[in-house]
Amino acid sequence: MTLATSSLTHPITLSLRPATARRQVEAILHDEGWPGDADGILLALHEALVNATRHGGGARWAEAVVDESGLVLRVFDRGRSFDPRPFVRRAPEPMAERGRGLWLISHLATSCEVQTTSEGNQLTMRFARP
């Protein structure tokens, strides 16, 4: 199936509440006729918002953009700078109750990147069109 270029090329603001943000992105994916793994995208978004709250001093904002290459989700938090590499590279212990967020996101998204600014961290998750 060939998808037309989306009309959603400007960022839309997502709720900072994980359940509401998941519903928003689910609606976007439905409207786009997304043929890929919608559940994986929704799980990655959920993990990003929960991590922003638990580890990043709270989410500041979140947004979604659909373009010809796919879907981009960004979550901004208030946290201090950190090195995400250990969290992305190392699989969590099987019985651990925490520590899966960034690792899971890195496996669900086509790419993920953390950038630190003076105002906090920005997690950018990209999901390529299948």
C-alpha cells in the first residue's frame, strides 16, 4: 500500500498524560493509514512520558509530526544532563522492575536520540514508514 504524503507536517502538541497521548497518536496513525507496528509506537511514547516524569523532573511538553519519511515523536523533560548510552546498549535484568524504558524505546523506534539543552532533555523517536 502506498501512503500519500501526510498533511500533518507541523508539530501537534500531545498531552503529557500517557493514556491521553497514546489515544492522540493512535488517532493520528489511524488517520494516516499507518500499516506498521502501531502498538510499538504507542508503547515507546508511553515509556518516554513515564520516564520524563520518573527520572526527568517531569515532562515539559510532547509533540508529534508526520512527514514523508514517517512519524517523529518528541518528549521534552526538565531533567539534568545524562548519558543515555548505557541505558540503550545494556539489556535490563530479566527480573528488574525498572530500567527498561530507553532500552525498549531504542528497540521499538527506527532511531532515538537524547539531546540536552539548558532547559532539560529532548528525546526524539523516529518511526520510518513501513
